[in-house]
Amino acid sequence: MAERKLRIGIVGATPGVGWGPRAHIPAYRALPEVELTAVCTAHPETARAAAEEFGIAEHYADYRELVRSPSVDAVAVVTRIVLHHPITAAALEAGKHVYTEWPLGVDARQAAESLELARSKGLRHIVGLQSRFAPPLLRLKELLREGYIGRPLTFHMSMFLPGALQPRPSAYAFIAKKEAGAGALSISGGHAIDALCWLLGDIQALSAQVSTQVREWTLPDTGQRVEVTTPDNVGFVAHFRNGAVGTVQLSNTATAGPGFRLEVYGTDGKLGAASSGMVELSLLRLYGAKRGEREQEIPIPDHLIEVPELPLESPAYNIAQLFRGFVRAVREGYDLSPTFADALRMHQLLEAIDRSSQTQGWVEP
């Protein structure tokens, strides 16, 4: 007998707006083991429109109603960051497994509360740090484990994006404030730094500088000027527990920025990955060189591509590969990383980066 599909209710999928329709809906459609049974948006009319456009049976304008639906096994929280914590808590209290977009909350305290609640309920939980499911990074991790570069010695990771220089309509003015949890440190930084730590291990100590270079936005639809406090540039030196030492530079103020790049150097060679956009949603090119050899592109083996129904360059691909694993974890009763515990550690690391910048000193996360 075929196993029952995992029935998902998504909170945050207004047609034509945001990450839900762009990535989650295509990801679910590519997975025969998943059924999207309910949708919630902020307004009855957009919820109804989403249900009609995406062919979803149930629609709600209140997430508290969606999480109580008997037609939902797992809830996907794909909303503004400030809503991640209350929706996650409501879903867990209702006995639902939960996927929550990164960041898990606005700070480590909220992340810790979500983790404690998920554990107390015995439910599966996963956070949207989906770079860990990108086949090129999976291959890079395999090669590191196989000793392709020998012992890691040093690295450099950068991500140069233009986001803070692009016009922001008034609907997105809230992300100008640091307390909203957005910006180069928490969002793009969180995804990139998580990928780095997943590949190289834990950071033992770091020294950082976090800054806001663009301090005012003019909203194009209203002409209003908004003070900006959210960080748009982050740089730090990190010493990993495995002995590797290197640098990270992340910027949201790079006109025509080249995107993401990571290079790791070891006693026997180098490995690198690069893409034109954010690491979690753009196709990465993997390359490397053994000591004494010329650099060459490294192909991705088929066994790492679990969702052939989608092209690798799709922004939905990594989400789909994550959910394919999440379904297995729910069915078999185990936790699949990145769990809320992984998210909590990342929140704590980002707060350590901010603390180092404020104190102008080395910090042990």
C-alpha cells in the first residue's frame, strides 16, 4: 500500500507576492509524496485567490484556524520574520510538524522558545536553511570529507548583492529597522554563514565589523524618507575549531555585485563554489584543484540530485530537496537537520558577530 502523502498547510502564499508562490508552491508540486491542502494569507480575498490559483482545498485569513485543520499534518511558515515565532508556536501547540523559514525568530530567545516547545511536543521541526540541500554544496561536503584538499587551512567567503540600493516600496519599509530581523547579517548572512559552518564545522572565535552604510531610503510609491538601522555590510575573521582561519565579507550595497563565492584551501588542494545570487536560491558552480594541478569544474553526481522533476537552477529546487527529506523524517520519526536546534545555534552565532562589532573585540560564540 502506498504511504499517505504529507498534507501541508502554508501560511504566506499571496499570488504573485513573495517566496511562497516563487519557491514553495513549485516545490510541493514537484513532490508526489506531498499534498498542499490549506493556505493562509493576511486577507480573505487573497486567501481565496491563492486557493483558486494553486488548486488548494482550504483557505484561511487567520493562521490559528489553519493550524487547527484536521486536513493538515505539517505547517510551512513563510511570512514576515516577526510572525515566524507566533505562527510556529501555534502550529506546534496544535500538534503539527513545522517548517519555518529562516530566521526562526527575531532573536535567539524566540528561537530557543520554539525549540523547547517542539521538543516538548515530540514533533518534527526544520528551518529553511536550504543551502544544505543544494547538490553542489552536498558534493563539496563529500569532497572535504574524502580529503580532496587535505587538512583545511584557510578560506574566504563573500556575497556581494545590491539589495540595500534598490527601491523599496512602502509595504517593505518595515525591513529598514534592525528589530525587524532582516538585513545582511540575519537573512543573507544567516544563509551564507550556515552553509560555511555546515561545511567546515564550529567557529571557535571571531572578530567582526557590522555596519549600516545606506542610512536612509526614499520609498518610491510615497516619497517618504525612512531612517535605516538594519545592517547592510558584515565582515569578520573567524577561527574554526578544526584550525582553519579565514574571512567573511557580506554586502547588500554592491552595485552589479558578483553574488556568492566561497574558496577553501587545504594542505593538498582547493575547493570553491560560486553563483550569481544568494547562496540558498541560485545555482552554484563547483570547482577545485589538487596541489600541482590546474583548476577545473567539478560535476555533480546523480545520487545527490533527489528531485529530477525540477531544474537545478530553479529557486524552488533546494526547498523541494529539503521537503523530500522532511517527509522521510516525519514518516520515520527522526529529526532532519537543519532543525530548530541548528537555527538556535545560528542565531547565537549572529548575535556573537553583532556583539563583537559593538565591543570591537574577539568573541567566542
